[in-house]
Amino acid sequence: MSENRQRQHKFSNKKDAARVNRREVAVQLRKTAREDQMSKRRNLAEDLNTSPLKTNSPDRNDDERQLPKSYDEIRSFFASGMPSQVRRACKACRKKLSASGNPPIDEIINEGFVRPLIQALYSTDNATQKEAAWALTNITCGNERQTAEVVNKGGVAALTHCFTNDEDPETVEQAIWAIGNIVGDGPRMRDFVIEAGIVTLIMPHIKSEQSNEFLANLTWMLSNLCRNKPPPKFEQVKPLLLPLNALLCWKDPKCNVDAAWALSYFSDGGDEYVEAMANVDGLIKQLMVLASSDKPKVMVPAIRALGNSLTGNDENTETIMNSGFLDMAAYMLNGSMRRADSVIKDVIWGLSNIAAGTPNQQHRLASRTDLLREVSDRLKGAEFKIRKECCYVFGNLVTSSKKLKKDDVYNLIMCQSIESVATILECNDTQLIEVALRFYKCMLELADQHNIDIFSAVEESGALDSFEALQMHQSDEIYSLAVHIVETWFCNEDFTNPETDEMAFKEPLHESNQKFAF
Amino acid sequence: MAQLLEILKKTTDAVHCREAQTQLEQAAASNLPEFLVQLSVVLANPQNDELCRFQAALQLKNHLVSNNSQTKLEYQQRWLMIDKGLRDQVKTNSRPSSIPQVIAAIAGAELPNGHWGEVIQALATNATDEKAAARFERTKEASIEAIGYICSDVKPELLSAQSNLILTSICSGLLANQNQYIRQAAITALFNSLEFVKINFEKENERSHIMQVVCNQTVKDPNNGDTDITIRTRAMECLVKIAMLYYEHIQNYMQEIFKITISSMDLSQPEQIILQAIEFWSTICDEEMDLILEAEEARESGQEPTRVSNAYADGALPHLCPKLTILLTQQDDDTNTDEWSPSKAAGVCLMNLANSCGNSILPQVMEFIGSNFENPKWQNREAALMCFGSILEGPSVENLKPAIDQAFPIIVKAMSDPSAAVRDTAAWFVGRVCDIVPEAVLNPNIFEHVLQAMVNGLADEPRVAQNICWAFSSLSDAAYDHAQNQLGTEDTPTTYCMSRFFGGIIEKLLVTTNRQDGNQENLRNAAYEAIMELMKNAPDDCYDIVLKTTEEVMSRIQNLFAMENGIDSSMMSQYHDMQGLLCATLTAIIRKVKPEHMNELSDKCMEYLLKMLAKSNGVGSVQEDALGAVGTLIEVVGKGFEKYMPHFKPYLILALENHAEIAVCIAGVGVVTDLCRAMGKDFKNYFEEIMTKMYNALISATIDRNVKPQIVAAIGDAALAIGPDFSQYLAPVMDALQQAASFEVSTNDYEMLDYQTDLRESCLDAFTGIIQGLKGTDENSNPQASQVRALEQYLPFIFDFLCKIAENTEDMTDSLLKNACGLIGDISMVFGSMIPQNQLMQAFSTQGVQSLLQLGNRSRVDRTKRLAGWAIRQIRKIERGQA
């Protein structure tokens, strides 16, 4: 029994933990001392307590000593109604909520400060508005219940009111941030904010004069507007497409990333959504550029968006293909650069959707021998999730149509799909085995049709052994497919290899113990 | 030969054994290869006396391996130096005789160096050749046993290529028709091989076969009657290890494993079996908690988790809880032992279940808890408390608090239960509540009752009092936090809910530390820790008591010195414990004492601490705690510490040279940073000597690496302290720092990744310290003549380093980000007026630097946000030509 387990019993660990804790306290105290010393060198004191967004704000320096400290003091500052006092109360709340570690969100809520903070958003004083928006941003960073406190007390209307502040873009940015947090809390909150008219209200702020930080923040909020299932109503978010396209092309990479995420969510909505995307000039092309940009952060969402778009109707698929999806895929799968498994998986998933497309689309894919070879190689040796997608590429290509041309069938044979799909027959994913079996069934039919001999290839790949074994499978579908294939194409053969022992290590011959039903 | 046999025989008789041992040692020393060959010859001849052969094998093994890893490595190298012909002779002689440990010992030396690859094949042949086995049954058993030893000894990657052979041998040994010794050897070998049969585990048919074999061994054999209990236990251990290594592959077998483990938790089962069944579920909880965390992390960074929890624990809860609660009640009357038991394991398992299943455990256990609180049998009362205390961490506070509130009067009563075991667990329960749900204790309706019961408990048996002490530690922390939250500041509160009782509690705790039986159950330690926590968390209105405690601690230290000569060696470790504890208590107090009071105290404090260091007898923990106290003292007295330096420096140097005890070395480095901050420019007098010692530790290849980040950061402190004069040391220091900054982990080893982060954070600290130090504080000096120009040539490296940090977003921590933003700001602040604008702006506009600043600007931590904002403004100044 491990010693660690025994140390979990009662307080056996406390003594050692106490020493470890003493050491950590010493380290922390020294770090703080080091930081304090450095703050002096850096003349940071003068710049304390400016908002995080701030770059050049004429911070009205409230003297620290004038700020209320205890909750009771804050309450009386709010209650006084005096603009300067309210500003200080907002600032005091914000400072408490900005504490590192465990900010006292619940305390601020329980003390009843959410309502006055929301009221402060209607103040005409920029600093007050900003401090309040900042404090509310930090509250909406909390859990769902805490965010709901802000929404239920009219926070959304008040925050969008801040959008009308045309003097201080930082206040607007802070409000956008808070809205982004709220929208990110799930479909209910999202739709609530959309109903409040956020899409129309935000439009005037999406302009190139804004700072990169501002636009990045805004884009992130937009991505949350598109996020989560069920998707937002199409008509309501459709107007976001043009600005998102602009942000996708904007010079700031952060904006590109969040815009790509927004579109990846958007494209997950259905045919209508994808079609609208495809109709925006240059949008798909730009996604293609970002997908092959070799910057992982933006690649992932861009490819996801393209992959989603391929799941729609044939026309959408056609548009995406015509924008160069196959070339992009070839570039991504090219072995010269190591890419993340999730990226590869999404690319191949896209190919599998094309493989299920119109005969012409299938032909276009089947004539890309470079792609077929990459897919075949990965089917043999990659993460299972990727192998699965690869299997679907071949499965879809041959099963959904009998119209593959002879050249295409040759291409499939040449890329060793027969050998690589055979490896799938040994997995334990029933659905996938079925796909693989259908692949063989259709390949054998196509081979008959075009008069090509693939029997020995099938046999040598080990697939035949698997067919034999799969006749014992408990799934009726698999059982009958396997029987059908063997009986139709392999019955007259004289099998010289009756052994079904495929285990690499030998199973002992006499196992007399009881069998377990796993 | 005959002579060797004679000597070997003598080793087995008590009278001559020492003499024989000496002779054997002489033989080994005069010609080791010859000696080993001779031994193997004795071993190989079945005609020889069985005992002599055993002794020969033992001798052989002892010259090949050792329990000490360093010695073992040396032995292995020594073996490989022996002529190949002679080595082969030993190997051939050892094989038929099949002495498993000898074979494993030789393999342990040969395999890592690419020799003797055929050994597994040879053993596998022996193990699976049924004809050979029929001739001599021991061959099969010994071969499998040898495979098992090799598996546990040799690195997995060297064996995975032969996993098929190994598994074939093992499985053949686990057949029902094999005798129990063979099966014992085989199941042990399987246990040892699980790490490197990954390839086999990934194939479903092979995995199913292994699982079947393992499961078969866990149950009573229908043919042979009882399966050997050792075999069953080992097989259960295999299941535990499989759950840990191959969680994602066990789905198809869970139903069967579930049946096996649940039926194994029956009281009719042997203890070892019950323990392993419980351990299986604790392990599942460990895995699932990790997976839940992983999934959360993935989601936060917008990715799909690669592996997910299948929530087996959740599904099994309704079946596990009744079994576990029954096991909880199974205790003998004399229970206060350290021995691990099903009842303890059940408590731990409930804790893990609660942690991984959260609220859903409550309906499964509350009924048991409620109905047993006042059961006439003490075992049941104890079990109810144990169960309740164990699950506190999992469910949400909202769900727990009503139950705790309702139970508290009963708990308080339980603290004076006639059974010590019940009082013990009740006290532990209170401690757990203070730790996890402190608001339940701070509830004004019960607070005083609980406090009274706790104070009474301090006089109880050590096991009870110890728990109370830990409860006081947590409670004082919670009460202090509560007071701060009420105020909404991090300042010291003027008062808190324990103030009225503070003096009384400290007094009782001081009495507790002096109890005669204080060395039992860690009681003394726990009591001192509680005092430290109370000191640390003392509000303003308890300050007088802090001062009073200072006097008490000082006089205790004096008494301790007076006692020293009268202590016999058996008490020595208690004496050292006392030294360490008093130093640590002193540290907690010094941190609290106001400077004006410290002035009168510091001479005496330092006198005692120096004496403590002098009398530490080389005990690391004492030195560590004493150095900790000195560091705190330095912080309080500042420049005034200079007068103690002549006396203190030798001890500091000793600590920095103590590479063997890393905690001491780290404590020394900590004191160096305190000295730098306190002395400023005056640190120059000690700089070279101290720096040399730290540099030696930094470049040492054998020292525990955890000291290195501390040293790197301390270099920054030293540079900052001595200012522009640092430039003369710049070249060698930057050389070492560049090496440290270039350190990169290649594996996914989390511990190493943490280390890498620490090291990088410290490098940033060091660069910052050096830049700010070289710049100096003289605002009127000519910037073009500044010493800081010497650093210019290193700026490209520093920028590359920043970009490397920026790229690695996965391991980004807030403090790393904070330091990076700070350094960027420092560079712009210091070099803004020195380096051509376009050159600097180019360096600042790289994607790496920009993304660090943006990330910092978005940090939720105020300090980081502020630094990033500051850095952005510094850069903007340069951009506008205002620098």
C-alpha cells in the first residue's frame, strides 16, 4: 500500500505540511519584498491604480486616504449621493475586486453594492463610469450566480448605456468586456443580451480608429455572441458577418484569432449560417489564409470554421472547395511540419465531408493522390481520433456512390487504402468497423465493375482474416456484412491460413478457469 | 574450489561466520573476476550442498547489486569492466541453476549497456518449455521469478520490445494447472511488467486476455479450492496498477472489476484483499479527479480535452458507500496503532470519493452518519464522525453547512465521550471543519462552546490534544481572514472574534508544549505550530500577549542551552526538535514585533540564534529554522544588522557550502537576499565571498536543482544592492545566467516543467536586478557614461529569452508574466535615452514582446496589470521621443 495513501488518513500529513508551508511563506514574503523594492525603483507609486486598459488616461488621482475602507464606509459613500463620494465608493469596490487570489465577489454582492454600481454607470463622470464598469467586469468574471446578480439588476441596459459615451473609449471598452463576460455565461444570457439590442449598439464602435486592444476585446465579445448551442437566431447575428470579416483581416493577430473563433461557432449553426458566410466576399479565402498560417492559435479556429462549413449542403461544399480547401489540406498534411493532432483531425474531417459530396466533388478528391496517400499513412499510425476520420474519408468515397471512375479506383488502390483500412478492422469501435466493412464491400463491387483484381491485396492486408473473425461478431450488421463479403468474393478460395491467433503474445492453450463476461 | 566450498559452509554456522565473511571479502578484494567465476561454479554444480549453493548465489548477488543506488551503479560498472569471457562463464553457470536474483543482478548491469539481449529469450524458453518444466519444476518458477526481478529493475524502454516474450512466459505461469509457487512468481512478474506492456494494452484482444488472466487470479479457484492469498492479493494489486496506468482502457472490464472489488470488501475476506479492493477505488478517484482537472484546463484554453473521466466513482457510489461505512466500524478495542487497516483505508476512500463526486455523496452517507452518532457502540460513534469528517471537502458549502450546524452540539458532546478513539476523531472533525468550512465554527451561536471544548481537549490524551492543536492553527487563520474580509483590507485588523480568548489559549498551548508526553503523536510539534499560527494571525488588540510570549520563548531558549549537557543520546532528537521549533516560533514572533520593541530584543535574539547555530550539531532542520529566524531579524533591524556580521558570516558561508542538505543551502540563499535588501551598498564588503559560494552551487552538477532558481534571483538582489559596481562581475555572471535561461525541458514531466518556470521567473528577476542596479540611483549622472551600457551587448539574448517565454503560453504563470512585463518596462526605462529609438522600437514590436504586454494587460491580478500598463507607457514614451 502506498505511503501517500496512508498520509491521507486524518492529520498524518500536517506536521510535514507545516514545514513546507513555513518555507513557502518565507519565499512569498521575500518575493513581495523584492517587488516592493522594485516598485520604488520603477517610480510605480505615481501610476498606482490606473485601470488595466489605461494607456494615457488623465487619472483623477483620488488620494488613497480618501477612499472608503470598510464595507460600511462604502455603503455610506454610496448613500451620500455626492458624485465624488460615489466615485470613491466605486473605486473602493473595484480595488477590492481586483485583489489577487480570491476577490470578495460574494461579499460585494451580499453587501448590496451591485445596484449602486449599476446606477453609477449612468453617471456623467467618466471616472465614475469606468470604475463602476471595471468593478462589474470583475463581478461578471465570477460564477453563473454572481453574473446573474448583475444581469437581474439591470446591468445589461446600464452597460450598453456606456456605449454612448463618446468621450472616453476606455469606458466603452470596459463595458464591452463586462458584456463579453455576461454573454459568455451560456445561451440564455447570450440571447438576453442580443434581445437587448447589443448587435446594433456595438456596430458604431467597430472602426479602424480604435486601438488594437479595444478591437481585440470587442472581437472576443463578438465571439461569445456567436458561441454556445443552440445557436443564436440567424437573423439576429447575421449583421455581425461583415464586421467579423473585417476583423479577420485586421492587422492585429489577437483580433484574427477571436474573429476566427466567432466564425467557427457561427458556421456550426447550420446551412443557412454557412451560406451567409460563403456569400461574404473574401471571407472564406481569408479563413483559408489563416488556416495555413502556421500560427497554431489562429489555425485551430480557422480550420474548425472551414470544416463546419463543409458539413452543409453541396453548394456550400462547392464554394469552400473552390476557395482552395484541397490545396490547403495538402499543405497541412504534408509531413514536413509537425502539427497538432487536433488540427490534423479537423482537416481530415473536412476531407471526409467532401468525400461524401457530389460525384464531381468525390472525383476531385479521388484524383488528389497526394492527399489520399497522406490519409492512408495516417490511418495506419496516428492517434485513434485521426485514424477514425481517415477511415471515414475512404469509407465515404466509395460507399456513397458507385460512380467512381476507374482511375479513381486505381488511385485508391495505389495509396494502399486496402492495407490501411484493414488496421481498423481490429479496433473495438463497432460503428467504425462497419464503415470499414462497407468500404471493402464497395471496393470489391467497384473492382468487379471495372474489372480490377484486388483479391490478393485484400487477403494480404490481413483484412480477410478479420472478415473471418468478424463473422463471430455480436453486431448483426457487422456479422451479415462479413458473411456477405466472404461468401460473395472469397468462398471458392482455398485458405491456407486457418489460424486466427492474432495475438502477438501467445495465449496459453489450456485455460480451464472460469471465463469472465466483460 | 574445495576451499571456497569450505568457507561458504562456514558462513552458515554461527561460530565461524564472521571469520568466513572476512575470508570471502579477502578473496573478492584480491581477484574479483576469479572469485565470481568460482562462486558461479559452486552454484552450477547440483552435487554441491544446497546451502553452499545458496550462499554462493548470495555472495554473487551482493557483489553485483546494492540497495544504495550510487554503490549499485559502481558495482554495475565494475562488472562490465570484467573480461567478457569470464563474464560469459558466470552467466552460463548461473543460468541452469536459475538463481533468479543473480540473473536479475547481472541483467541489471548488462541490459542498459546493450549486452546480454538474449537473456529474456533464454528465460522465456525455460518458462514455457513444458518438457523442461516437467523435468525440473523449479526451472519454470525461477525463470519467471527472474523475469519479474528484471522487470522491476530495468528501465521499461529497454524491455518493451520484448513485451510479447515476457507476457507469454508470464501467462503460461498463470495457468490454473501450474503450482502455486509458479503462479506467485508469475503474478508478481506481471505486476512488475505492467509499465511496459503498453503496446499490448492498446490492442483489444491482448488487453482482454491480460485482464482475464488477472481477474481469474483474484477469485477463489473452483478447481483447486482456495487460490493462494498471496496470489489473490497480488492480482488485486495488478488491478490497482492497471487502473492507474491504463484508465482509458478499462471500460469493458469495469463491470467485472466492480463485482470483484465489491465482493472483496466483504468482512469475510482477508484483510489484504479488502485493502486492495478499497485501494482500487481510491485510485479510480485519483484518476478521475485528475481527468476532471485536465478537462477544466482544456476548456479554459478553448480546447477539447484529450481524455475524459468516465465517472466510474459516481456510478459505484451507491454500492461502495454501504460497504465502506461498515468497514469503518470494524475496529478492535485497542485501535491506536500506526498500522494501516481496512477501517482507515475506508475513511480515506470515502474522502476521495467525496472529492471526486461532490454533492452526490451526501444522500449515500448522511443516513449512516445521523443514525450512528449516538450509537451505544463506540466503534459506530467513531465511524459516524470519521465518515462525516472525511467527506467535508467534496460537497458545496451550501449543502454541507446545515448538516454541520445541526451536528455541532453532538460533536461538542463527543469531545468528552468516554472513548478516547471517539474523542480523537471528534477533535479531528473539528479541525477539518476549521480547515474546510470555517464559517460553521465561526457561527456566533456555537463559537464559544466549541472553543471551550477545544481548550478542554488540550489536556486530553496526546492523540486528542494533537488534533485540537491543528484545529487551533486552522481556526486562527480562518478567524483572521474573516476579520480582514469584514474590513475589506489586508491590513492587520484591530480585533477579531478570538481576541477575548487569545491569552488563555496561548497559555494553554504553552502548557501543552511542556507536557511530559509531548513527544507522542507529534503533540509538541502541533502545539508549537498552533502558537506560531496564533502569533502570525494576532490582531492589534492581542499585541501585548505577543510581546509576553516573546519573553517566554526567549527564556525557553535559554533553558534549553542550560539543559544541553545533561541530555543523553536517546533524547537528542527531541532536543533538536525543540531547537527547531523554538527558532520557528521566534521567527513568527519577530515578524510581528514592532521595530521599537525589536531594538531592545535584537541583541539577545541574535546572541541566541548564533548559539543555536553553533550548537546545531550539523542537524539540518535546526540550521534551517535558525537561518529563517535570522532572515526575519535582518528584515526588522535593517542596516543595524551590520554589527552582527562578523559573528554570523561564518555560519552563512557554511550554509551556502552545504550542498548535501539542500534546505539549509536554500535557507542560506534566502538570508543573502535579506542581507542585500537591508544593507544596500554596504553589502559590497561581503559580495565577492558570498557570490563565489553561490556561484559554485549554481554551476554544481550534483546539487539538488531546486536551489538554483533561488540563487539566480539572489544574484539580482545582490546586483541591485551594490549598484554600478556590479559591472566588474558582469561577464561571468551573465555567462551563468544565459545558461540558466537557456535551460529547456524536453519531456512532459510536470515537476521539471515547474522547475523550468521557476528558473525562468528567477532569470527575469536577475536581469531586472542587474539592469536597475547598474543604472544606479544617481539621477544626475550622465546616461551615456552609465555602467549599464555594459549590458547592451546582452540585450538581444534577453529579448530572445522574452520571446521564448511568450511562445510557451501553456506554461505561462501570472508571476512569470508579471516579471516579464516588469523587465520589458525596465529595459525601456533604462535604455530609452541611450539606444537609438528605431532600434529599441524594433525590439519592442516583436510579436513576443507585444503578446506579453497584452497578456499582462489582461491579467486578473492587479499587480501584473499595473506593471504591464507601466511598461506600455514607458514604450509609448520612447515611441513619442519623450524618453
